[in-house]
Amino acid sequence: MVLLGLALLSLGIFSVLSIVVVSVVFHLPVLSNPAILTQTNQPDVVPALKLMQVMQAFGMFIVPALVFARLDSANPMSYLSLNKKPLLYSAFCVALLMMGAQPLINWMAEMNNKMPAPEWMHQAEQDAERITEIFLKMNSSSDLLVNILMIGFIPAIGEELLFRGALQTLLQKLTKNPHLGIWLSAILFSALHMQFLGFFPRMFMGAAFGYMLWWSGSIWLPVIGHFVNNAGAVLIAYMVQGNNVSQELETVGAGPNGLIYVPVSLLMVSVLFMAIRKREKEYMTQQID
């Protein structure tokens, strides 16, 4: 409850701050006319939305995780697993794993999307997709860098600090069961995105990040995985818009023609996942000896 309260309070504060900042920076009358933020054809509205997104993500994820860790531990860096550098071998495997997992993730998303769901879920998904499409429209390399920061770097740091560093650590302490803590954290991680037609692939991704943290004791492994997944999607969208790659690359693994890639993706993910576990276990044994 304390962690939830901190997240909501911090989100509220940073949401207000973001409105004030975009009103001053972009000269948008957001306070008197909030509907102006829906007019994405206006030149300053999309940059304003992106700045608000960055500030709100910082407030919702990074600040409450850091404050909660300080309240619950005398050593917040250790509590959030920030103080241990990842093994280079494991970091490399994580990056390969996330790239190889894309066909499997896309297939799971397609299966999830076909499940019966109430109309409000479909509407929420459409709204989220519309905002994502607006954010991912990139006309220059500077747009690409902004999106990598906004969609790749900040969520990778912030969401992993909150959901793995703080929440998973807390749930593992409360349940006294590391596996239960990992899966409860992964379920909440997916549910709080409020995009239920992609619930299962996001949940399994969250669980994978959770095991990476548990095996390595370093938050940086899930951060790397999260960043590669998000930044990779941004980079592919940029290359598709520049006609450098086929649009099919964004949905590889989905559809009848993509099914052939799914077993290969699953095999690659399984092998790399076990390789990470084995290397981290060997390293822990060496440290004890």
C-alpha cells in the first residue's frame, strides 16, 4: 500500500508539473483547454505529449521506487539491485534473447488478441495503438533519438526499478517464495499497462526479467532486456518508415506465414535463457568458493 501510494502521489505531482512545463515551453493553453492535447495535427502538440510522457514516467516509476527503497532499507542501492554490474556474457545473451524472442512475442500477442474480450478492452487497445502510432511517426534521426529515450531508455530503467527492483523484492519477502514473487510481479506489471489484448506476452516477458534479476542479483540484466525490446521496436519502425526494411519485420511470427519462425524463436529463447542461468549459477559458486 505504501508503494502504491507513493506511485500515485508521485504520478499526480509530476502530471501537474508536466502540464505546467508544456504550457510554458510550448505556449499551449493546457490548463484552460485540455482538449488541445488531442489536436495532434498541431505542430507543438506531439512534442508536448512526448515531454509529458517522459515526466510522468519518471514520476510514476523511478521516483517511487527510489523513495520506497530508501524507506524500506538502509541500503537502497542494494535493495534495488543497482550496485552489481552484470556479467558481460549474460548481458550479451539477454540482448540476443530479446532479439530472437520477437517472433514468439508477436505470435503470443496475436493469440492473445484473438481471445474473447469485452468491447472496452478493444477500445482501450485501439486508443493505445493510436497514441503509439503518433509517437512512432519519425521524420528525422533526432525524432528517432527522442523516441529511443522516451520509449526505450526511461521505461527500461523506470519500470524495472519499480516492478522488479521494488515490487518483486517486496513480494518475494512477503510470500517467502521467489517464484511466486516473480510471477505476481509479472502479472501486475502486465495488468498495470492497461493493454489487456497484449497481457500474456507482456506477463511472460515480465517473468523472464524477474528470473534474470533473481539469478544474477543485478537489476541491469532486466534493464538491458527491456531496453533492447523497446528500442528495437522503435528502430524497426524508423527503418520501415524510411523504406529500408519490409513492414512485415514488425509482425514477424504473426499470421500463417510467420508461424514457421515461432519454433525457432522458442528454441533460441530457451537455449539462451538456460545459458544465462547456468553462467550466473557458476559465477555465484565461484564467489562463494
